[in-house]
Amino acid sequence: MPQIREKSGGVRILALGACVLSILMGSVKIASAVADPHELFPTGAKIESDNKEQWLSVGMGVRTSFSSQQNGSANGHNYSNAFGIQNARLYVNGALNRYLKFEFNTDCFNCPSGQNGSGGGNSFFGGNSTMGVLDLIGKVEYSQYLNVWFGRLLVPGERGELNGPFFHATYDGFRTPFNSADFSGNIGNGGAGLYGRDDGAVFWGELNTSTIKQIQYSLGAFKGLRSAGSGCSGPCGPNQANNLLYAGRLTLNFLNPEKNPGYYTAGTYYGKAGDILALAGGFNFQAKGAGSFQHPSDLTIFTSDLLFEKVLPNAGVFTFNAELKRYWADYNVLAFSDPGNTGLLNGAGNNFAIFRGTSLTAYALYLFPDQVGWGKFQPYGRYTYIDPQGSLVRKEYELGLNYVIKGFNSRVSAFWQYRDINTKSSSLANYASYAPSTTGEMVHRFVLAYQFQY
């Protein structure tokens, strides 16, 4: 039972958030305006040639927060207090002509650390430097129907993954189990990807019909999980045949089309794209892509998500997101106790015991129509349910308030979570999170966060 003074610590965090929001919002009300949805995405500094087909843009993005979690301190009894940087990215995009383009993004891999997002480095990423390659993409964009991206890029699947951390409707977007490209801590032998990226190629495009406004598809092949050949005793990992990972996604937009770069997605458009009703399904598959060398298994992931956004008569915006994921990985439970089962991180270990089971998350948001000071208020609620095979169910309730200054490019968030998702594991990407012996209690967490992009 938490002490009274610990409960008041959470109240202090909410009070701090309210103070910061009140400073930002000021006291002036400005009428709402409708703009092009591309305003939501960072443009950076852009240099163009005389023919406008050759150009180069440079931008950046940062996500930072203060969080406090019940029983999260070093003594296990008090609230933790953690300032942290979740992302610090540099964006470089360009075009040689109307068909040939490229994208080069970096991130601070060692900035996030621990369940409260505190900074200070993280050995989880092994040999990666503090700043490293996030995306390195060559693009051949021939028409709306067929394009190909290749290099290091996002693996298609669910909307949440393709949103990336900056384009979720909520700040703490990733609350369900990770796919294999997010589950691993590295790319290459002994890893399966990093931050949802992997080395491979994706074909994507879209078409329009009289009944469905937009049909988007993406289909790709990637290295996926590659068993380590050194750094461990004996054969390491289940995929000794170097089978590829295959991934795809199909989205049906029944109302207005979504205008995103490539096959990327967003969790909201703040009403700037009009009414949206998008239903999508996706998959990941890799033969022998899970388990251990002694107990291997094929990995199959099915995802389904729904985005509904309605601009109301009063110019307010209602947004609803839902996502269902199902993981099939039939490795024996003994994989958790195989020798050297430290997880396939940085070329060491024998076990890739990825999540098996079902997860669901859903949330609703309402963007008030009136601008207050610099932005608009957007309260929301969210529920997440995770049901692992052979382990305990995890839940999370979240209530929050966004102060949207300029779409995804400037947004303040304050939210409360009541959860056991992270107390049952150190992170959603920890292979031991879903072992049968995992335990944990429901705790309160309070967060004040800010993200900005240019």
C-alpha cells in the first residue's frame, strides 16, 4: 500500500504539468483554421535547384519528458523522478530528379534508458554509437501505383509501428509487444532489427476506386532474425538457414485519403485531412524466426488497425484508434531455460523468445476547436490489454491531455498511467518479459512530455 506522501507526489507532478500548460496557453483565444495536412510534417531547411526537381532538406526532432512512477525509485518504495530524452533525430532528405530520391535519418540510440525514460546510456544497443544510422533509404518513386524503397527502412505491418514515435496521437505510443525488428537490439548477425527498421526492400503504392477512396499497399523482404555465428558457444539462434523475413500491409480508406510520405502513417491528422476511416491489415513472417536453436519456431504476426477521425460541426475533431495484434510462435517453453538464453542481442545468446499471444490497444481523443494561446487542448483516454501465451495478462489505463501547438512539430503532453506492463518486465522488448515465472504489480505513473520537430 503506497504511503500518503507518495500519492501526493503524483499530485505534484500533475500540478507541475498544469502550471507549464497554463504558461504556454496564455489567455488569448484565436479562431481555428483549416490547413493542408502536409503542415503536420517537418520540412526543415530546404535547398532547391533551378529546375525544382533537385533538392535537399535538413531537419531535426526531439522527444523529452519528466516521469514519476510509483515504487520506481532505487529503494523500491518511493516514486521515481526521471528526466529523459527519448529521441534526438537528424533528418536529411533529397532528390536527384522526380524519380530518384533518398532519405537519411539518425537517432540517439543511447539516450533512452529504463522504464521511466531516464537518460544516461544503455548497453542494450551494444556496439552502436550514441548517434547512429536510423534510416538509410534509396527511393525509386515511379508512379502512385508502384514504387520501391531499399536500404535500412521500416518494416511494414501495423499503423503504430509505421507512425514512429513522433506521429502517434499520444506521446507514449508503443504500449503493445514489439515485432521482431523492434524486439532485437541490433541489426546483423545475432539481431533482427533496430527501432522497427531492418535491411531490405519495400514495394508500395496506391490506387483509387469509386467506392474506396484510397487503397494503399506495401510489401517487403528483409534480413530479419539472423543467428549469431560468433560470440557464443556452439550454434546460436533458430535461423541457421538465413531465411528472409517477409512483411506487408493493406489499407482501405473509405472517406478522405491519407497523404503521408511513402507507406508511412500517422495516428491523427488533427482534422486537417477531413474525415478519415481507414481499415488495415498487415503481417510479418519468417521461417525459424523465433525460439532457440534447440527449440526453434516459425514466426507469424498478424496485425489489424482502425483509424476513424471526424471533423464535427463545431470544428472540433474526434479521433479513434484501435489496434489488434496476434503472434504465433510455437517454440517450446523450454526455450526460456536453454543454455545461453540471454537473447539474441549484439551477437550473443541462443534464444529469441519473442512474445506469443494477443494484444489490443484502443484510444479516443477530442481536439477542442478553439485555439487558446499558442495551441489547442486535446484530452484523451486509452486502454491496453496484453495476453501472452503461458504468462500473466498485463493491462494499462491511461488518461491524458495534449496541448497541440503545431501538429506533431510542437506538442506538450501530460498523462497518467495505471499499469503492470512494465513492472512485469524491464521493457516490452525484453525476451524474458513473457516467461511463465514473470510477476508484477499495478503501479501509477505520471509523465510531462514535449516533442518538437523542424
